[in-house]
Amino acid sequence: MEVAALSSTSRPLPLLSTAPAHRLRLLPPRSISGRRLRPSTRPRGFGCVGDGVGRRHSARNNRFFIRSSSSASVEPATQEVGAEGSSGEWSGDAIRRRFLDFYAARGHKILPSSSLVPDDPTVFLTIAGMLQFKPIFLGKEPRRVPCATTSQKCIRTNDIENVGRTARHQTFFEMLGNFSFGDYFKKEATAWAWELATKEYGLPAERLWISVFEDDDEAFSIWHNEVGVPKERIKRMGADDNFWTSGTTGPCGPCSEIYYDFYPERGSSDADLGDDSRFIEFYNLVFMQYNKNDDGSLEPLKQKNIDTGMGLERMARILQKVPNNYETDLIFPIIEKAASMAMVSYPKADDTTKTNLKIIGDHMRAVVYLISDGVIPSNIGRGYVVRRLIRRVVRMGRLIGIRGDGHGNSEGAFLPSLAEVVISLSTEIDPDAEARRKTILGELKREELRFVQTLERGEKLLDELLDEALLSAGNNGNKPSLSGKDVFLLYDTYGFPVEITAEIAGERGVTVDMKGFNIEMENQRKQSQAAHNVVKLSVGNETEIVKSIPDTEFLGYDSLSATAVVKGLLVNGDPVNEVSEGSEVEILLDRTPFYAESGGQVGDNGFLYANGGEDGKQKAVVEISDVQKSLGNIFVHKGTIKQGSVEVGKEIDASVDAKLRQGAKAHHTATHLLQSALKSVVGSETSQAGSLVAFDRLRFDFNFHRPLSEEELMTIESLVNQWISTATQLETNVMALQDAKNAGAIAMFGEKYGEQVRVVEVPGVSMELCGGTHVSNTAEIRGFKIISEQGIASGIRRIEAVAGDAFVEYVCARDNYMRRLCSSLKVKAENVNSRVETILEELRTTRNEVSSLCSKIAVLKAESLASKSITVEPHNVRIVVENMGDVDADGLKSAAEYLVHTLQDPAAVILGSSPGDGKVSLAAAFSPGVVKMGVQAGKFVGGIAKLCGGGGGGKPNFAQAGGRKPENLSDALERARAEIIAAVSSNSS
């Protein structure tokens, strides 16, 4: 049946009675401005990983709206949904805009989404919208605005196996959120949440249920007495469901959730909000009102905060009247594209195909936005998350029938075509994705084609494992089976779907140990869930210190010395009033010329001097070896007291080491020039992935898929030196962040920017957002030299270089080396290369001759060993096991191959030697008849090598190994003799 619109008899919302006076003037009509907004963040640190809302799991299977009619019918969410819904549809973008505009009209500042790579070492990826506000909630940073609203990009992967199989689990999702930093609290938060849900989105009040913490009488009263929700639709729930904590200690508080009821006709008796078939939670309000102490006690926070989250995909599912998050307009266009490439119809597809298409739709959003935020596929860290998701998409694409690029090119890649759809949907989520289109498509294409090769290797490994299982079963009389570990290896390392493994194995009569496989999967899942899935907040001594110490005033752009007042002293992290000679100390000043490490630039070195008083004698000398930012914008000067003592409240003279600062300035400006040169030479799509600006060198990491050629490196180097020689005056300006971006300024990787930013410009060459120190004129850099270029991870390259005084020292040192080389080779500098090539060629020729002679000698020795062979019944296998002295590995190989050929089939030869330098070499050669008996050279020699402190392996008919314990060689060969005799005696073909 159709559901009626919101009843006109519903109890009015008490907004005007509860909202602060300053916000009453801001309440506008509920129309939307229609302007395009950059997505913002949705701060929340709670909830079930990957379900896109809070910790309650709610799902719903209902019929497709427009797109399908194959599932069970359910009631649509509402008959009338306001301006956006007058035609029966809400777009995801409209839902997002309505949320942000609603809270903006009530005094909230719309802030942009933070990166998926968090500026927080305790969190692996951005898993909650509240992450960017964590320092404010902790009191470590002052609030910039009293309240904010955001739409935050989030990634959660520890429930990845549920993606596509439930209605709501996702790896990538958006969290809409509103936040108060001591501004408003429960009454306003609940009233506005209700107004947003019922009036802005048009959800029928009778379909909404509320959960509150079991002891939160205040929230219960607000919902019932002020908002007007009947008592029977307000559920009290325990701490596991409705009390949010950040960890064992720290800010915490009760939460309240709003649920949508798909079947209100079932009544309120015995209703269970955890019933996925009936309810879906879509809005979670956290009332951050307590601090949890070490003993578990709760004390009220002086500043009470609000942290909320609404899952955009969930609300879209409700308003668009579709059976799951995947069929909303936020994801479904990707699914449709994948289905068309596989030439299948989504509405007519079976459940397995639909699941695979949902996984593709979800994962494609995740990988596109991760790559857009600078995460490149690799085998470690965040890069491995991207790689794993990409491989799942490739596997699912192959399973549903996508071949090649999906457009007829069997050698092509299909991920770029799907990424194009994601990017077309990204305008309101991640506007930068469009600008990074080329990088995103290139990375996906390279990763997919590389993985296809891996899959092919997996197919070969599966064939080998099946052969081995059949052979082993034949020898032992057991039923052939693949172990769970082998199946998991194929799945995890080679991306081989377990379904395909089972199918191929079944065709060859081999069963699969699914129980063992599930155990391996569970072990991996536990490891994944243990890593960085919670946003942790804690309140400790630091918070107490920061209350009495203001932010440090930085004077270092204009001066290298200044007089300051000691505002705090820390020894081993604890505050003290005085520190004496010989102590390691951290000093907090009210103002400083010292630069604190940030933006890749290291902190300054120098000295602090304290005067003795009226006599003017120096009382203390402190050597500063590092400066770090902590507790917001407080500079921590780390050093050692070389003389006297330092007291809190006393004046000191701060002096930066000018020579080291100049080195940092030269290398920082050179880094900006290097980035511009890179973009000019290899393409504008390359971007920074990390940096180090030190006193004596620079290091620049960037996204690129191949090594740079010598010619490219020379061109880059030449460009930078050309810009240095033009003696261009740098310009620095402070401006609004958006103005800087509009002007073309480049934002540095991993940096967090405020509303006002510092822009450093080399006119006509470079413009970047940067808080670091720089030369005044490019001529001060003196020169630039690239030291090395190398890959540090898949898709990440690193350039190391020197500039300034370090450049001069490097060039002088290299010139000295060249002079000595020329003297030794007795050639001019321009002839060194050809002379070295000649010497190397002569050396290669000599080595080849020596190797050939050694092999011939080894074969001659082997001729005498043939007569020492023994014959083992019942198949007359001829066996030779001997120590060949100091013969090298190549000679041992030649001897073994000669002997097994000379002895004729069936024959087994195991030879060992000690070629020197504490090394052991082993070689095993088995004829076809021995291999048919189930004895394989690779496995056999590997076991023997372990006795010599080594390992190795190879093919069934020939293998080599090595070791580091030559003293064990004799015993190892005796073991080999006994084992090979036993093997050929007990096995028969």
C-alpha cells in the first residue's frame, strides 16, 4: 500500500523554544539554494565498520524502484518528499545538499571532506567524519567555528566479505554530519534531526523509531515530551548499542539513533530495532558529555559536544525506494556499466551475479577516491588496501564474464571504463578526482594488467598443486584433496576465486578442504579487524598543560633570533619548573624564531641563552637539536642544557643556527622547483607522495609508474638549474584557501590547511601552499644536483638531490673522485666511461672462460664417479651420492646432468661441494623413471640443504640448493644417501 504523507496532526517541533537566540534569526524557509557545494566531513567515531551509519545493523530487502520488479514488494518510503521528491525521486546529490544547507542555515560552517589518508598516526584510513575534529574534541586545538557540518568520505574494510551480500555493507561511503563544539547540545541536536528527517526529507513521523541509552532519561524526555515521539516508539538500549566511547579513557557519552520502519503495520509490540528485515538505522547522535577516567568513573565535560552521522547511501536507499544501498543513484550507474560490459541484465541476473556486480560498484568507488587522495597500489600499508580492492574487482569482472577491456580488446583493461563512471559521479564528493583523471585511469590499467598476469600464474600453480594432490593420493591410497592453506594461498596471493578453484579441482576429481580454508580466512579477518578500526581519543597531562600555554608565535620567517619567555618545561613528558645542567629537556616558549618540523622540513637547530641577572653573566646555555609541533600549534624545543639551569617564567634569547637554516631554505625552494620540473618533463598528472627537506639534502617522493630515463633526469636537473640562474625573487602571500586553489596553488601531500594559507610563489615557475622557510631569491640556491632516482613502492618513485652548500660540497667531492680515477686508469675524464667498459668486457670474457674450464673439470671428475654408483632393487635404480670438493655451483650442475645421463634411466644423482667462503652447493638430478616413483628433486634437495643451514629447490627432475655450514656437508650427504635409497625402495611406478 502507499504510505500517507506526514500527518498534519503530528506534534509540532519545539525548535523555537530550544534553539539559542543567535540562531533563531538564521532559520530560513526549507528551500534549497541549489548551489554546488564541495563535500564535507561527517565526524563520527562509532559504528559498525563498513555499514555507513552507526553500530546498529539494519538492512532491508524490498522491491527495486523502477529498475527491477523481481523481488518481493514493499511499501515506498513516502508519497511526498518535498521539492526534490515531487517527481518521486531524490538524487544523492540533492540529499547531501539538503543536509548541508539545513545546518548551514542554523549557524553551522560547511567544511570540506578531509582526505581518506588521515592526519592521525593512530588511524590507518579515514573511517569516521569526526576524525578531522579529534584535536578539538580533545581540547588540543581551539575551535575555529562553534559548529560545523560536513559530508565525509570514509573507507572501512574489515567487513569486506559482507560487501554485496547485505543491503548496507560498503567499503566506501559518505557520512553526513553536524557537530557542535560546546555550542549547542541535546535539545537542539534532537529537534533539528527530527525536523530534517520529517520536514526536509518528508519521512512519515509514524515510521520513525528512536533508541536512547538505557540511563539517559534526559534524551528520552526530549524525544517524548518536546519532539513528540510516542513512548512505545522509543527504545532504551544498553551500553553496547547506545553508549559511545573512544577507548579505555577519554571523551564519551550516550547516543541516540533514528530508525526507519519499513513495516509500521506490524505494530510496536515486541518490536526489535535489530530486526534487519523491518528497520534501518539512518541517523546517529552522540552526546559527548563525559570524560572516562582510568578507574572507569565518568565525570562531566566542561565543554559538551555533539557528534552526529547520517549515512548518505542509507538515506538515499529510503528516499529512492530501492532494496539496498547499491541500487541508489550513488552506485548503480557503475553497476549498470559493469553489467553492460559483461553483457548481462542486472534485473534478470541470478543472485551470485548481482552480488558480484554490487561488489564491483562498491569497490570501484573506493579505489578511485583512494588513488585520487594519493594512495597508490602496493604490497604494504594503505597501498595494499587499494591493491586488494582492485584485485577483487578484477576477479568479479572475470566471474561475470567481462573479457579484456569489455569492448572487444581481449588484451585490454576494463577498470578504466568503470572509473570513468565513478569520476563522472564525483563532482560533489571529490572534485579533485576529475583533475586527477589521467593518474587514476593509468594506475588502474597498469594494476589490472599486472594482476591478470598474476592470475595466469595462479592457474599454473593450481595445476601443479592438483598434480601433486593426485600423485600423493595415488601413493598413499587416500582421496585426493587440496589443503585449506593451498586454497587460501591461491585466493590471497594470486587472487584466485575459491569457487573457481573448487570447480577446476572437481573436474579433476580433487576435493577442496573448505574447513581449512575458512580457518585461514578467519585468521586474516581477525588480523584485519585488529588494525586501526577505531578513532581513539584520550585526555591526559597534555590537555592540562595546553590550557595554560598559548600557541607559539613563530618569528622565523623574518628573524633568526628573538627574546622569549619560558612558558613550560618538560622532562620525560612531565612538567617541571626548573631544569639543571646535563638534562634532556623540552622547552615551550611564548614566541620563537625556531622552525618546527612540518611540511617535510626538519626542525631548526640552535641555542637558547638565559642571562644571570643584573651582572649580565650568562646563566644557562641550551643546545636545541630538534623542534616539533605539539598540542595544536605549540612549538616544543628539544635539547640539552649545556650550562646552568632554566626556569619557567624567565626570559631567554633564542638563536637559530643560520648555516643550517640556509641549507633547509635552499633545499625547500629547490623541492618546489623540482616538482615543477617533474610536471613539465613527465606530465602534470604526477603528484607528490611525500618529502624530506633536510639541512644537507632533499628527498621527493612522487606518483609515477616507471623509472625516469637518464635523459629525463638530465632535463629535470637542467630546468631547475636554469630557474636558479634567473635569480628570480620569491613572493609569499597569505590568502583564503579557496582563493589560493583558484589561483592554481598546489597543495602538498598529507598537509592539513586552515581557512587562511601561506602561498609561496616563484613567479612563472611554481606556486604552492607552504608554511616552510624559503630563500628570498632563487640565486641563493647556487646549484641543484640529482643524486639518485629509484622506486620505493609500486607506483611511487623517489628522487634524492642536493642544493646550496651541499651541492657545492657534492660536486667538489665527485670531482676529486674523478681525478683519482683518471689517474688510476691513465685516461682523460671524457675517456673514463669507454675505458671502464673495455675493462668490464675483458673481465666478463675471462670469467666465462674460467667457468667453462671449471665445468669441464667437474665433468672429468664425474666420469670417475659413475663407477661408484650403487644399484637399488626392485627397479635397479642407479644412485650416486658424492662430495666433489671445491667445485662451484655451475660445475656441480654440469656434473650432475652428465652423470644422470650416463647412468641412464632410472638413476638418481646427488652431489655436494664446498666452493669456499663458507658456502655449500648441492645439486640433485633424477631421471624420469625416478620422478614417476614420486620422488622430486626440488623437494628432496631442499630438505637436505636445511642440514647445511640453507635451502633451495627446483623442478622434479633437477634442482639446486645452497647453505652456509660446510662442516655439515658430509652428514648431509649421508642423510641424502639413506633417504634416496629408502625412497626408491618403497615407491614404485
